[in-house]
Amino acid sequence: MSFHYPNGKRYVPAAKKTAKPLAHKEKKWSYSNRGMTLEEDINQSNEYYLAHGIACIHKKPTPLQIVQVDYPKRSAAVIKEAYFKQASTTDYNGVYKGKYIDFEAKETQNTTSFPLKNFHEHQIIHMKKVLDQNGICFVLLRFSQTNEVFFLDATYLLGFWDRMLNGGRKSIKKEEIEEIGQSIPLGFHPTIDYIKIIDYIYNL
């Protein structure tokens, strides 16, 4: 496959290998020391961005299908039975430097590849629509066993999805993610500084 960044620049593996890794000046922490989930870490990072006026990005609430409601008082209603519905888009969205941000976060226990079954077709369709509108769309992928988090632009994910639909492998090799994605060093505040990666890739 031939890869290009969303800003039109062609991805050149050799250049990336000689580039210095993105450094994080703050104290490094490990998932094994904190027991935090990927979602909790992203939520903490988003709270940091919001509190410091960096970005306004939130987790989308999971839609509910309400089945039974009681009205003990005219002014109050109590939900007695409800079910979580499958979300039709991605987990997170918001605004950063005037740009629309939209992304999904996924984890795997695998150590050598990331299964594409972790994504739903409706999420792939949604990400394509965001890209069609020139939004910034990506996925954060965590390899739980090694505590590694990678930033992968949605354009690449769509390419791997199409490869699967055309009879190719049903997962993304970790080597592929390491080559075209960006590793995110884990920090303290924010825990997962994906905004720094956005600045780096999209020249913001």
C-alpha cells in the first residue's frame, strides 16, 4: 500500500526512522502501576485539555432504549427498565484549534496484531463521512499486554478494512501500526497526549 498523511504529504518510512521520537517532559507512568483503562485515561486527558483551554473534546454518551417508566409524582419520572443501544458513531468528538476532531478508542490483548473485528461497519462508515468533510478522524489503539498506545489516522484504518473486504487479513499487524502510526508516550497530565500527535501529523 502507498500511504499519505491527510495533509497530502506522502509517508516516507526512512524519514520516520530517523526522526526523533516525540518526547514527554512530564513524569512517565505505567498502566501496571495505576490499573487505569484506556477510556479512563482518555477521559482524564480530555479533562486536562478542557481545564487548560487546549481543546474541547468529550466522550459521547451511550444511547439508551427506555422500556419502562414510572411516574410516582406529576413532576418526576423514574426509569424502571432500559437497555444500552449500540452507538452509531465513534466514542469521542470535539473541537481543537477550529478543527472538528472525531475518534474511536480500542484495546486488544493480542501482542502481534489488532483484530479488525473490534470495529463495527457503522463506525467505519461514520469515519469515512468525517474524512469526506475534512474532519480530523483517527483511532487510538492500545496493546494491553505491553501497555502501548498508538495513534492511527482513520484513512489508514479504512485501507486495512478494504483489504479485509477484498479477502485480505482480518487484522492489522503490529509492525504495520508501528510503521504508519504514531506511538504515544504515557505521561501523567495528560496521560495520553494525543493532541501533541495531532499537531505533529496535521501541522496545526
